Amino acid sequence: MLLRTPRTVTAHTPWRILPSRAHSSHAAPPSFAPTGSTSADTEVPYGDPSLASSAYLPRKDGAPPLTPEEQRATSEAPPLTPRQKRVLERIIRVDQAGELGANYIYYGQHAVLNRGKDKHAADLVQAMWDGEKKHIAAFDKLITQHDVRPTALYPLWKAMAFGLGAGTALMGKRAAMACTEAVETVIGEHYNEQLEQLKKDMPDHPSIPLLEKILTEFRDDELEHLDTAVANESQQAPAYALLSAVIAGGCRWAIGATSRV
Ligand SMILES: [Fe+2]
Ligand SMILES: [Fe+2]
């Protein structure tokens, strides 16, 4: 079972998650800083000061400045033992590549669905894609801060992820949602495994608890994407079981390859 931060569910919670809520574990849709782009060639969103990820994102005028502790947490690379370095580098390299892939999956899905008649499906995918822009922008900063070598497989992941997104969207909205469900299930599990690794023998430095909070926030975002996919009939996709197994297996293989290359 996937662990997640408990959310308040009221009797009025709609079954079908609205696009404006679908991108994140918080309600406000993102807005984007006027300059800059991420390694996934997407816009950089402004940070929401109520969320941990805001420490790495541009701040809107009037937002509270970073505290000295947050400045330290976002600018220093702590001294690490060889084992700690291996663990931290693997987490950040794999997650940055995974978020790059997620952006390109939604890019591919949106490119197809936006040309069709089902604008609701295109909007749904756009809302989830906007959430992924926050994730990749934060990991682009983390990879620099901790001096982690990015994966050498960028071009391959971009092409494969765009193809997966476009290919499933060409099979229809339900197949696109089945793709989202499979990918986000694997990514949710993966974030939970990483959170366990960070609890063991890591240095006493403010960057580590901040990273834990960010992984938790992003894990919850991914699981909200999963819920959105299920609410939008992912499990009624043609050849659902086979499609899910192939995509989830591909994601696990990609995580393994990225951790080494
Ligand atoms: Fe993501
Ligand atoms: Fe996601």
C-alpha cells in the first residue's frame, strides 16, 4: 500500500478531482516566473510559501524572504561520507531524471489531447503537467547545490517519455490516464523508499530535513495525480492490465538505469 500524508476528506469531496486541484496537494494553481526555464524546457513556477519546495523556487513580490536557516539549507552542500554521498547522489539524480520524464510524458499527452475534441482531458493533463514543472524546477536547483552529476540519459528519457505520453494519448483518454496511474504508482513507491533511506545515517545539516519535506510534498503530489487518473477511468482503458504492467516495468527499469548512468 502506498503511504502518504493524511488529507482531510469531507463528505463534500467530489469524486472527480477538478483540474484546478489536480496538480498538487494544495489548492492554488501555479503561476509562472516571467523568465527562465527548467531542464525539461518548461516554465519555472513561483513557490507557494506554505510549501517546502518554495525554498528553491522564485518568490513573488511580498512573499517572506528565506530565513537564515533556509538560506543555509538551500545553498550549502554538507560534508558526506562515501556511503552518504552515494545515497544522496542517487536520490537526486534519479528524481531529477524522473521529473524530466514526467514533464515529457505530460507534454506528449497534451500535444495529442489538445488537438482532439475532449478539452476536459487536455485541461486535466495540463494541470498535472503544471505540477510537474514545480518538481523539475526544484530538482534542477538541488542537483546544482549538491554537485550531483545529472544522468547522461537526458535525450533518451525525453524521447521515450514524449513517445509514451503521445502514444497512450493516441489510444484515448483512458489509456493516457492508465499511463499516469502506472507511472505515479511507481514514483510514489520510489519516493517512499527514498524517505526511508534519508532517515538512516545522514549528516546533521538543514538541507537534509528540507529534502525530506520536499520528497514528502512531491510524493503527495504524485499520489494526487494517481487519484486523478483513477477518477478519470484509467482502469477502463483497453488492455488496462497489460498496459499498466508494461509501463510500470519500464519505469522501474528506467530508475535502475538512471541510478547507474
Ligand atoms: Fe513529479
Ligand atoms: Fe506526477
